Amino acid sequence: MKGLIFNIKRYAIHDGPGIRVTYFMKGCPLECRWCHNPEGIRREIQEVERVDRIGNKQFTVKETVGKYYTSEELLDIAMKDMVFIEESGGGVTFSGGEPLMQEGFLSESLKMFNLYGIHTVVDTSGYASRSTIDLILPFTDLFLFDIKHLDPEMHKEYTGVSNEKILDNYNYILGKGKQVIIRIPVIPGFNDDIKQMTALRDFVASQPGANINRVDLLPYHRIGSSKYRRFKLEYKMQDIDQPSTGKMKEMKGFFAGSGVNVKIGG
């Protein structure tokens, strides 16, 4: 079995504990307006053009986005960094896109890393069937789980899907005793006002705390905006400013005031 990967990041330090290898898998059922990895949306190999500049000269370079790997090939890549992984308490992370869209390959890969005693993380939107969750649950040590908004209509307007399945899977994973880091993307005009942040804080605080390692507040940024032109996609956040450092510190204090372990960034 092979999986479609669009990027592999070695020495990653923001995708779970320690130093990790992060595999970015292609395909996502959501269309978040602020997505900074638009190359991960479509579950297919894509040919795009990249513009490179050297001095006053401009060159157009064709680029292939996406490559198929076997689980064994992913293991070989991780094994090259095992000294750093073991010393730092790291492991491997499957991100995307949405890794749960390739559930068979994901399950096979997670199981193999488990056999080698390598810590596994799945970074997910949570939008998947219950059968998919059950397939990967035994082999996932930690979930990085996105909670974007608690109102299903607002969630659908900004991401293309309702949050009902997401919240149901979140509660299910916690109920199974799995470790979770909640990730909340802080998006101006979407979920950064006091009403929504209060709702999110209260939602987190009401959950069983033993399994929730931390809440990560992820400030919106425009780092991936230039990719949209290459993939012929509309960037809908052009007029949205990034939240200030002061705003993020204020939000961190707001969450921490209810006893939640909170961090700015991943």
C-alpha cells in the first residue's frame, strides 16, 4: 500500500513532543479560508508552476506536488533521525491536508511505527467516519485535534463542513482515554471575539482534564498566501490582519484563567 505525501519535514519541533519527522498527506475534506497548506487540499499529484528570480531575471519552473511512498520508505526516513528522536522524546507526526482521508495507509504506517516503539501523532481536523477513527485509534499515541468554532453554521461557512462530526469524534477520542492537544486557530472575525473565545474556553474546561495535555492557540498568518496563485485558488483572507502579539497574550491569559494549560503556537 502507498500513501500520497506532499511534504516531509525532518527535525520538526512544533508537531508534537520532541524532535519529529512530519509527513504531510494530500487530501482534505475541509476548505478552510485560512489554510496555509493549499497544496494538501486535493488528493492527487499536481503539476504547478513556480516563479524563481535571480537578480533581474525571472524563471518559471514546473513543479510536481505529491509523491507516493510506502510505509517502509517513511520508516527509513525516520530511522535516519533516530538519535535525535530518541534523545528528545520525539517521534513521527502525520499531518496534511487531512491524514484521515488516507485511513488505510495511515493505519498501516502507524502500526508499523508502533512496532518499532516510535511515538506517533496524528494532526487532524477530526472530520472522519467513526470507523476511520477506530481504525487508527490503537496505534496513535497523541492527537493534535483542531477545534475551530462551536457553532455548526459558522463552522460550515468558513470551512465548508459542519462541526457536528468533529465534536462527536473529539468526545469519542477523549472517552477512549487517548491523549489530546487541542489546537485552536485564532482567526480574526471568525472566532477571536470574547463571545466565541468564552464558548471555546468553557468547552475545553468542561472536558475530562486528564487526557488534555494542552491547548495551543495558533495565530492566523499569511505565510501560505503566495501558494494560492500557483494552485489557481482564490485567497479569501487578503484583507484580514494577523492578530497582534498583545492580542495573543491576552487570549492566553484568558484561557489560563480557567486552569487550562495553554500555549501560543504549536
